[in-house]
Amino acid sequence: MFEIKWIQDKISKDEYYFSKHGDQERKNDNLTISEVEEALLNGIILEQYEDTGRGESCLVVGFTIFGKPIHIVCGEMEGELAIITVYIPSPPKFKNPYERG
């Protein structure tokens, strides 16, 4: 089970990486690395996911300094934070940044 403090410590210490998929999704939504970092540093864990064969993960919701909502799915690999995917939550999947549609 993940804790937001651990995630924020990894971001602060630059002990994280984007998966290939995560980086592509970030680019698809025109999000900068700084925006993802901002969202993680002020975010909360919205959902925790059990190990489905690739390890446990969690969904973090956070906002940029300009109020843009971002969802980040995080995992852990060899002690580092793995950013699995990144996206801007939107209907129909999400009613708002905190609720599924």
C-alpha cells in the first residue's frame, strides 16, 4: 500500500521515472514534467490497486499551480517511483477529478 509522503519524497529527491507509456500519455495531454511533479507534490491518493502481476499501484489526483487536475498512476520498481500513466481526468470516465463517471 502506498503513502503520499513516500511518493512526494521520491519526487523531491528525483528518484522517479516515467514508463514509456506514461511519458507518451503525458505528451498526448500536453503536460510538462513540471506539471506532473506539481500535481504529485500536492496530491492525494484516490485509489489503491492490488498486485495484478506487475506489482501494486495507486492513483494520485493533484493539481498544477494553475489548477489543472492531473491523474497519475504510480508504482514502485527497485526502490524508485514509477509513473505508469498520466492523464487529465474527464467525462465520461470521471465526473470530476475525485469521482468516477
